[in-house]
Amino acid sequence: MSDSYYKKTPDELRRIMDTSPPDTPAYIKARDALLSRGEPLKAYVYQPYPRALYHWKFGTKTVQSEEEENVLLRDKGWVDSPAKVWKPKRLYHQTLKPDGHIFDSPEEETEGLNRGWVDSPAKFPIPAPVPQPRRLERLVQVVAIIGGLAAFVWTLIQIWNWASARP
């Protein structure tokens, strides 16, 4: 075997292996040079563990086995990606807190969402408009009230006059 293959970097040897058919001398020499150094034939070797798990409150934890990972994933809040970690956000309630509130845990936030909290004041429910009576009907009501008051006042005046005219 020529010494030139032993002078090449592992990436160069892997590139030779990727571009040469497996039964060619170049492929065999590059493979033997990698194996003699104890290098893996592929640049990336998948290893499932150790693996990091993430929690919104407890941070990051490295697990060494599938059993340890399953125990943590059964607990609430542990996820396998930093993108899935719960992040607090401001929620709004039309009557309780229209300027917003930040909940302390995902459980509280979920409970708040179930009780009418929303993530934007624009999502507040719009109350149904109160129907306004027609103007003519309203005028009739006002005239009837004034007429009733006038009749009551006239009756009081008559009683006063009758009572004051008696000796």
C-alpha cells in the first residue's frame, strides 16, 4: 500500500471512497488507511445517547439511556427539542385583565385559555348591540309619561284646592 494514502486527511479518504466503486484499488486503499487509523468509514456515526431533554423550568438535562428518557418524557414539561419548550406569553381577558397577564406555568396558561383568556385584545368577543327602540315609539312613551305626570300633578292641585276651600 502506498504511503500517500496515509498522508491524506480522513475527509479526503472518505471523499475517495464516495467517488470510487467499492471494488477498485483506490476505494480499498482509502478504506484500509481509515481503518488502520481507527477512523469511522462514514463522517457521521449516529449515536442515540447521550441525548439532551429540555424543560421550561428545570432547564436542560442529558439522559444516557432510553429508560431514563422515557421516565422524564412521562413527566410534564420535558421535551426533546428546544423549539418545543413552553415560553410564557401575555394573555388578555376582557373583564379581568384587559392590559394582559403573564402566567407562571403552561398548566395555568391552558386553564386560562379554557376560561376565556386570549392572546390578543383584538380577539375579545364583541358584545351584541342593544336594539334601540324606534323614535316614534320612544316619543309615544315620553308623551305618555309626561301626560301621566301632568294628570297626577293636576289631581294633587285639585285636592289641595278642595282641602283649602273647606272651612
